Amino acid sequence: MNSQEQLAAQIDKVAMQDGLPQPRGKRAWGPFTIFSTSVATAIATWCFIIGGFVAYYLPAGTGTLAIIAGSLLGILFIVLACLPVSSKYGIDVVAASKPQLGSRGSVFAILLVYGATLGWNVFLFVLLGRAVTAILGGFGIAPQEWMTGVFGGVGVLVVLAMLRNGAENVRRFGIFISLAVLGLSIVIMIMLIASSGLEALIAAPAVAAWDSTAVNWTSAIEVLIASNLSWWAYTGAMVRNSPSARSSLWPVVFGLGLAVGVGSLTGLYGALLQPDSGGDPTQYLVDVGGPVFGVIALVFIVLANVGTALVGAYASTIAFRQIATVRKLSWFPSTLIATVPALVLVVFFSGFVFDNFGTFLSMLGLAFAPMCGIQIVDYFLLRRQRLDVASIYQNNRDSQYWYWGGVNIIAFIAFVAGAAAYLYLLDPVTYISRPPFEFMTASIPALVVAGFVYWLGTKLVSIPAGKGGYTKLHTKLDK
């Protein structure tokens, strides 16, 4: 490789690691890579626990329908909010949020990405620790409380080591892990049905259903919508490496959306047949499948969680490197900043993390439903699917997205309005709902309210004030 080729390769690597726009000719992730990485991201132990939450409200038949419906609804909003922008311009979700939040306001997007990826990763590492502890139990070693945190912490260190080469390991390991974990999920499902019988599964009642059938249906669907909305933090980091939105569409729908559904079905059936497990297969695999199968399956669960955590850590690092101070650091110190808090939480607070998974799911809907509504309205209705890429990377008054001191006040008002709608309809801690939640969910109204308030505020305030580049955009289009 000559000096020019080395320089070009270094520029490409910097673009990937610092969240700069990926030139279309340099995007090497084809449909299969997007699909495999999406599946490796989507299918992990969290799917089983998500399905376990659905088991609180619905039995197997209706629960299956609710899981599929919720998965497709959630991924629909992600496809509209994230995929077109990131695929067209080769940018991640933080860069794509600047036209709405403002040049400085996009720090909020960084916090959302970090909060989501950190939360998922911490939970993954805790469950990884539980899986390793269960493996040791299969060999007759009595589990101890400290084991979950210690082995989960080892998982964090493994992901750190794998991240040293940036996106390359995300692509390389995703292909193999995705096929393995997808097959594992199906095998566990078959094993559960074979061990207890199909009739027992169909007859199994919901674990803790509400009195209202409509509330039970909507609660189950809401769990899947909120879970899939969290892909807002992940999707841009993946599809920015794809040459077009068309080539990424179905891989994302099937790899992120329906893959969560498949994994969640296993958790649903497991929770119904093993109510004390809450859908977590680490609690029943050795007993139900026997020591040999149980240990092998648990090993695959460990691998699945590592693969998913790798993508999450990569996405959070990319987001952090859009902060000027962090971008001055080399790649590895940046990954440390993104992952060390996970190490602390896993090692010292694993019990607290596991006990609050339901609240975390609700917070995902609370955070990402309003953001999706704002971005969908802005990109499709207000900007006519055109952005000024140069302004995205100008963090000063010369940027069209400077708004008021670098912050778009209208976007934050819209976000608060959407979040308020969510909180009115559903308490994220107790999961107690108010009418008309049973007909609308909480995430969908939050998305619609935030989008409408943003559209109205932009029309009445931002455009007349000449903020946000809308006037220049419409002038160019009219010409």
C-alpha cells in the first residue's frame, strides 16, 4: 500500500470513528452485513426478559400477536426517523439530530444515545454474569452473589478489547453471532414446548394480568414499541455504513424489528411455562434441557450478549466522539469513557439493575417516541428530505442550525409536550395507565403530540424568525 492509499485509509477510519459523513463510495456494509449486525444487536437475553413482561398481561396466543404487532409498530417509527437520513447522508443519529435540536442542543441526543446504550449494555452484562453463574451451577459449583457482578465485569473488558479496531470487529463478529443466536432462540423455544407440551403452553394463563382485556393488550404492545424505539440510538451507527436506504430497509425491519419479536416469543413462552423465571432462560435451561444442552445454550447466550454489547458500545463511542474534547482523544480512550461507567454499575449494582428493567423499558418510550415524532415531521414535512451537511458540522453562528445560541427551543418544548403526554397515559414505574391508553398506547400519542407541537412551533416561530435554515431551503427548492 503506497502513501496515498495509506492516507485515504486513515481518512476513512477517522470518518467512521468521529461520526463524520461517510462518502457513499466508502460504505462497505451490504444488506447481509446490515442484517447480521442488526440481528446480533437485537437478539440477546433482553429479548427473553421483554417476552417475560408480555407474559404478565397475555397468554401464549394473544401474546404472540401482540409481540409481532408491537415489534413492527416500533420499528416503523425508527425506519421513518433514522434510516432515510443516516443512509442518505452517511451520518449517525447525533449528527442527524442537529437540524432539530440545534448545533449545541444535539448534546441532548448524545445523552439519549448514551443513556439507552449504557442501560442496555449494563443489563446485558448483568445477564451475561447470570449465564456464567448458571453454567458453573451446571458443573456443581454453588452460585454466589458476587459472581454475577464479577463475570459481568469481565464481559465489559472483553467488549473493550474487541472495540480496539473500531467498526471492523462489529462487522466481523456480527455475522457469526447473529446466525448462532437466532438458531439458539428457536431451539430454546422448541425445547420448552417439547418439555411441557403444546397444550400446556396454550392453557397457561397470564402471570399477573390487569382486569381489563384492552389494557392487557395495549400494555403488551407498548412494551414492544418502547423496546424497538430504543433502536434510535443504534440504527444510525449501522446504516451510515450502507450505500442506500433501500438496501438497508428490509435488513433493519427483519434484523432489528422482527428479530426482537422472535427472541421475545421465547421469553413469553418461557415465562408462561416457568413463571418464576420471568422469561430469563439462565434460570431454567439446565433444569429443563439437561446439563449438556443447558451449558451449551448458556454459552451461546454469553456470546450473544457480547455481540450485542459490542454494537451498543460502538454506537455510544461514536456519539461521544462528536464532543470536541473527546474527539481530541484517540479511539481507545474514547471507548473507555463510554464503557467504564457500565463496568462500575455491573460490578457493584447488578441487583439494582436487574430489578428495575421494567422501568427502563418505559423510559425508552418516554425518551425516544417524542424524538422520533420531531424528526419525522422535520425531515419529511418541513425540510422536504433535504439537509445542509456543512451546517451539521459547523458548531458556530455560521451554521443554519444555530437557532438561538445553538439550541432550538421549539424542539425542546415539543419534546416536553410529548413526554408529558406519555406520563399522563402511563406511569413508567408502576405501569398503571389512564384512559385512553388502552386504545392508543403511550408511545404513539407521545410521538404524535411532539411532532405536532414541533410542526406548529416551527411554522409560527422558527420560520418567521429566519431560524433553522427553513427559509433558505425553501428558496432553493422553489428555484
